[in-house]
Amino acid sequence: MRTLDPDKHALQLEAILEAAKTCFARTGFHKTSTEAICSEAGVSSGKLFHYFPSKKAIILAVVHEQTRQLGDYIGELLQREDLSTALLECLDVILLLAGNTTERRLILEIAAEATRDGDVAALNTAGDRLLADGLAAILRGAAMRGQVSLIIPLEHAVRFLMIVIDGILYRASIDAGFDPAKERASLLTTIRSALRIVEGDPDA
Amino acid sequence: MRTLDPDKHALQLEAILEAAKTCFARTGFHKTSTEAICSEAGVSSGKLFHYFPSKKAIILAVVHEQTRQLGDYIGELLQREDLSTALLECLDVILLLAGNTTERRLILEIAAEATRDGDVAALNTAGDRLLADGLAAILRGAAMRGQVSLIIPLEHAVRFLMIVIDGILYRASIDAGFDPAKERASLLTTIRSALRIVEGDPDA
């Protein structure tokens, strides 16, 4: 019996997840068939079911993968010396995601599915907490280093940032006249002023 | 032939719209039957259809009524001498709406329906523009009177406020741990700092 090359295994898994994300963003979770994912990924349905026993397993893997990437990104930001720039860069990434139709739709599809499915909700809430805890750790570190000078309690500053992040993704979805890239300069200036960020320059 | 008392007419219409809002918030537009609205309003189906030929006509009337109320409210705010307090009070109203399950669900139901129905979308977009234009007029007046000292262009400040409003309503919907009333003090402080509001006190 042939054993599967681990690299090939990882590549196939990644191709299936990428294809699933594209399909989910295009037609929504419920209107996406496993056949469409197979076709997009260029794999047989036998291969797909070898990795994922059901469409729900694919959905969960997509959310899990996004949470893992978010965790890696926050971990990387926390290693930085200049945490106020790290915070503004994090908002920059949100603006980029909001400007990308596929990414934005995927995030809202996951949020919508979370209202219908408890397992998706649990994973999505974990991702939400990871982001909130990450922002709290970044802000705490920045405050300790004198890079921000918060005028409100830290937990409220975190919730304010979560509101702004939600709002960016939501407005980009409902308002065709809203271009996240065009809001960037003003938004960073506003957040800097709102949180009294005394250092930090994501363009440095 | 009896003529309908105009006051009674207005009261019946209002009762039907209030009942429809309650039902739509409780079960969503699509799962709400006209029978449920009749039962909630305490009117016969004949009476309901006398006012509204279809469920969609009720939905449109609800959105139209909300837009009318919003327009009245903004018109009233614009009469104030202290426009920076008016602006913060407007955010206060959003926090109140976000804390009210029925109002919050209704707003998100309308937004969801707008993605599916062009007529609802047109009315909803008109309401969205009314709010954005109202915030712009309030900010412009406040700036002229020296009550705010904007550090970003006015149109970006308006979009920032729209993002914050969207974010408050969205987060209140998805995060059971988010209590809009508890965020009030910090949020108003943050907005004050973000927009360099030099006067204004909604508790005055």
C-alpha cells in the first residue's frame, strides 16, 4: 500500500480549504455543494470525503484555520518593540480584509452561520475572544511602554476597537460607496487621537 | 355609509405597524405571517388588508416610518444651539436602540431584507443617507460654531461615525457579553477625543 507524501497531503488539504472559502464567499454556506468545492479544488469527491466527512466539517476547518492564522498574526505582533504601530497595522489588515470581497463575505458568512449552528458559533466566539484578548495584550504592552496613553479603561478601549472592526466589515458589505482603502488615513488618525497613541507609524 | 374617524384610522395604522415590528423582530420578516400580525395587533385580516395589500407593503411602511422618525429627530437636533451635545446625544440614542432587543433585531432584519429586496434596499439606503447627511450637517454646524475641531476631513468623520454606529448595533447582536449601556461613558469619551469635541455634555 502506498503511503501519502505528507507534503502532498498538506497541499491537498490547503487546496480544498481555499476552494471551500472561494465557494462559501461566492454562494454562501448553504447554497455551496460539496461537488462545487471538488470542482473548484480540482479533486475527486472521494478525495474530499477522505479529508472531510461532511460539508459542516469543511466549514469548521475553515473557521479553525482562520482562528489559527489570527492567533499566529497576533503572536507575531506581540513580539514587536513598537506596539502602537502593531495596533495600527492590525487595523490596516482589517481594512485590507474589508476591501477584499471574498474575505469580507467569508467573515460575514461565518458570522451568519454562527447564529444557526452551535459548533460554528463556539469556534467563531473563540476567534472573537482571541482577537479581543490579543488587542488587550497589545494595548497593555503599549501602555506599559508609554506608547499609548489611554483615557478610558483598557477593557472599554478593546470593545471600542472591536466595534470599529465590526463596523468596518459591516459597512464595507452594505455600502457600495464605502471604500476601506480611502478611509485608511483618516481612520488611523482618528484611532490615534481616540486612544491617545503617542507613537507609532505603520508607514515607517 | 359610515366614514372612518381620522383619529381611529391613525391609531389602527399605528397599532398594525407596532405589531408588525414586534413580529418581524421576533421571528424575522419571512417567518412572520400576516395572521400573526393581525393577532398581535388585535385586528381582523380584512382590516389589515384594507390598509396594506401585502406583507411587503407592511415591511415598506415600517422602514418608511423609521426613516420619517429619524428625519424628524435629526431635524430637531439641528435646531439645537449646542451641536456637539446633539451629536453625542445621537450616539446615546444608538446605544439605547442597541440595548433594546426588539429595535436591534428589527434594524438588522431590515438590513438583511435589503440584501434580498430592491425596494426595501432603496428605502433603507435612503435612511442610511439621511443619517449620514444629518451627521454631516450636525458636524458642519458644530465646526462653524467652534464646538468641534475636526482633525480629519468632514466626510471621513461622518463615515467614522457610521462605522461606530454599525459596529455598536452589530456587536450588541453577536456578543452576549456586550452591554451597550455599560460602554456609554467610555464611548462618549472616546468619540469626544477622536473628533476633538471641545464642548458638549449629554448629561448637562
